[in-house]
Amino acid sequence: MLLIQSREKRGFFTLLLILVLFLASCSNKKCPWIVATDCSASDYYRSVKVFNTVCNTFRDIRLEIVSIGCDWEAFLVVQSVPVIEPGAMPMIPVSMWIDDYQTIFSVSVYEGGQKALLPKEIAEIIIDALQQQQEVVIEMGRYKSRIPWEGFPCP
């Protein structure tokens, strides 16, 4: 009798946990931007990292812009399942929408499959759109995310 009640309680709590995770993944809240700086004594080594937080680690893509000295790079980052299988070609197509504009381009995915380098010209288009308060939507593999312009730090 005690064993049956224990199983029922476990089943109830498992179901409750799944329900909470499902509801959290369906939230539609706006995500803020984070600016992280490393103030070095030398301008050559000073770095700034700007990225949006993700609301759902199983669905969203994070845009990450890293500046070191006078150089900068932009990345697309996923935080759960890699966008490519191990041993697959390190290039993957990405679809991007900015209002009515749509384009498809390829990105180079780093080993591990969770971080991809954006081409500079595409990164500049995204940054310009965010500064002009335009909606940017990016789809890469199984991931699709709206990159919020709200709170995007202007230079």
C-alpha cells in the first residue's frame, strides 16, 4: 500500500514538473540585453561583450557581440542541443527576417556545435536594425528566435 502511494506521488510530482517546464517554455516575455566589460589597464586588451539573455534555452538563439580592442566579432549561440551533429560539415544555413526583408546565409559553426560566427556584413545589418528598433528574427537549425531591439545598447 505504501509503495503504491509513493509511486502515485512521484508520478504527480513528475507531471507537475513537466507542466511547469512546458509553461515556462511558452512564456512570451521580453528579454533584456546584458553588457559585460573587462576593464584592462591597456586599451589593446579591453573587452566588451553584449548579448541578449534567452527566455527558453531549448528554443532561443542568443546574439553575442564581442569587442576586444579595436576588433569585434558577432556570434549566434544556442545553449542546449548542438545545431550540427558531430563530424558534420561545420557550415549551416541561417534564415534572417528584418521586417519585410529576408535573407539566407551560411555560418561557420565551432566545434561543439553551439556557437557560430556571423559574417561581418550580416552582423552589421543586424546591429543597424536593432539600433533602428526593427524586429530581427533568426532561424538556425531547430532554433528560431526573435532578437529583441528593446534595450539594445546604442554606442
